[in-house]
Amino acid sequence: MEMTIETLPQYRIAYVRQVGPYGPANIQAMEKLKGWARSKNLLTESAILFGIPQDNPETTPPETCRYDACIVISQDVVLDDAISEGMMSGGEYAVFKVKHTAEDVQKAWADCFPALQRKGYQMDKRPVMERYVGELVKNHLCEICVPVRPLPSL
């Protein structure tokens, strides 16, 4: 699995939050977001979408896990009551390109953390994200973006 390091900017985002166990409801949140974005002519080839699980399901009860389906928006986009607004913190991320299938994404989640250590990085405290952009989506690919910082020197 190929890993690149990328510095993401801080983004203004519109998002739909789903609270509860991760799974099919996450897809529903993303579809609701895409429907809203489509109605505002924001779902273009250059659109950047993120799926952000806010909680670790190993340490957070499933019924309180939060998932945000997000789209990057410009400062001139006016939001309505159907959508929330936020800022996504930027910073350094390890980016892994994967096939957008349940099996491949699950395998990538398991493989990415050992790959970080081999390359001299550790996970930072910001959330891990799945990123979806035009050309990748057309080819059934997505990117897993893991916030990183260098391993401490010995």
C-alpha cells in the first residue's frame, strides 16, 4: 500500500452528523449531504468530500459514536438549517489510496498504522478521515488520511 505525506489546509466545511453505530447510517448521512450539495450545485468534479469518524469504536459506546459526512465549501456559500458548518483543521497527513470497497477499506485501516511507524511517523490526535475527490470516485477509489507527526528521536 502506497503512502504519501501531504499537508492539508484548513477547510470550511458543510456537514451532516450521524450519531450511533458506524455502518449503514454513515452512508445515509453521506447521501443526505450529497443531496444537499447537489441542490446547491456544489457536487462538481472538483468537490472534496470527507467521511470523518469522530470516535474510536473500541473505546466509545456504539450508540454515541459520531460520524461527519463533509464537503469543502468556499466562504461565499450560504448555509441553511438542513446542514451544519464547521472548520476542518489542516496539518500533516499520511494519505493511503485504496479501492472503495468494504474489504479494501477495512484492510487499509489495519495496514496503515504499521506503515506509519515503518516510515518514521506516529498518529496525531486529530481524526482519521476518508477523502473522496472526483476522479478517484469515478475509479472506485478513496483516500484514507491519517493525521501524523514524526516519531520522537531517541
